[in-house]
Amino acid sequence: MSGEPQADCLFCKIVAGEIPATVVRKTERTIAIRDINPQAPTHVLVMPRAHYPNAPELAAAEPLVAAELLTEAAEVAAEEGIADYRLILNVGAGAGQTVFHVHVHVLGGKPLREGMV
């Protein structure tokens, strides 16, 4: 567990403003950005500003922030005008996690087939 920014973390650098991203929402504890490789018309990543490698570690250390990620994901969907959407949290490389800073994928804007992402 951590919570502290990691020098080698892409998302920590985005949170710090060191790497540009298209920000769609911000709160005191979270940030939501457009995915640079979208898998659906709406594909936004919602992440905590604090660094935790995955959802279980965030939930154990900061359960209120973990809950806020889901609330913010719903707010993103509402602001994007999508009523039907998918939320994805990958945990570990074998599950498809490529950036080890917990983040929720919000996907929608078209019918999503099973097995997608």
C-alpha cells in the first residue's frame, strides 16, 4: 500500500499535471480522464489522486475514496449522457491491468458486447 505519488507511475504524473490528459471531472480526491485508446464512444478512466496499485489495496486503505470512485464513475456517465454503461476494474497483469494505479474504466455510448474489454 502507498497513497504517495510514485515517480514511475503514468497516472501519478497525469494527476500532478506533468503529462497532459483530457480531464472530464475532478474532485478533491479523484480525477477522470478520457482514455487515449477508447474501446467505446465513451471511455473514461476514473482514478484516485493518491497512488494505490489496485482496487483491493485502495479499499483496504481508504474505503471512502474507493466508494467515491464508483460515485464519480456514475457522475461521468450521467454527464456523458449514457444511461447504460460498463464499469471495469482490472486487478493484475493477467486481468489486463497495464497501469498499476487503480482506475475504473467507464465505457458506454453503444451496445457493449460480452467479453469486450
